[in-house]
Amino acid sequence: MSVDLSATTSARRAAMVERLEAEGVLTDSRLREALLSVPREVLLPHAYVRVSDPGVEPMGWRLLDGAHPDDREEWLDLIHSGESVLLQRDGERLNALTRGPVIGGRMTSMST
């Protein structure tokens, strides 16, 4: 990871923690320190975003790859949003994912 990305992700973690504290969601100082210390970009190297409208079947997804320059900003926003991050469809192998559009399947793993 480049120095610039490391500084960016550190700042994004701090902003996420500040936002969660302001919303009253984050009140435990130990959890606060963990959220500031743990690099989400290492734990969540990819993430799915839904691209189909609710009720549309089969569901359409797009896999963001944090290592890909075209995905990086959206991926960084998502993993530092404080929202659940969708990680796996139908039990697929996490080390064999391919960036881009995917049709169908149900999410079987997420980070909250």
C-alpha cells in the first residue's frame, strides 16, 4: 500500500469514528480505539454493491476491487461508510473473486 493510500485510509477511519460518535452509535472507548487502529482496507479488500433495483430478479451486483484504480474511491467510501459491507455471494471462494458485474445469487457474508 502506498504512503498516500495509507494516510488517506487513516483519515477516513478517523472520520468514520467521529461520525459514529456524533450519531451516538459509538460509545465504548475500547471499540473506538479498535476502529481507529484496524485497517479496514486490509480486512475488506473487495466489496459488492447492488446495481439492480429492489424487487428485480435476478439481482445485479458489481464487485469492487480495492486494488483497482477505477474502483478505489467508491470502495474506500463504502468500507468507511459505517454501513454493512457485502463480501460474499452463495459461499463463493473469497480468493477467487473477479472484479466487475455479477448477476444473481444471494449474499452469504458481510462485515457490519
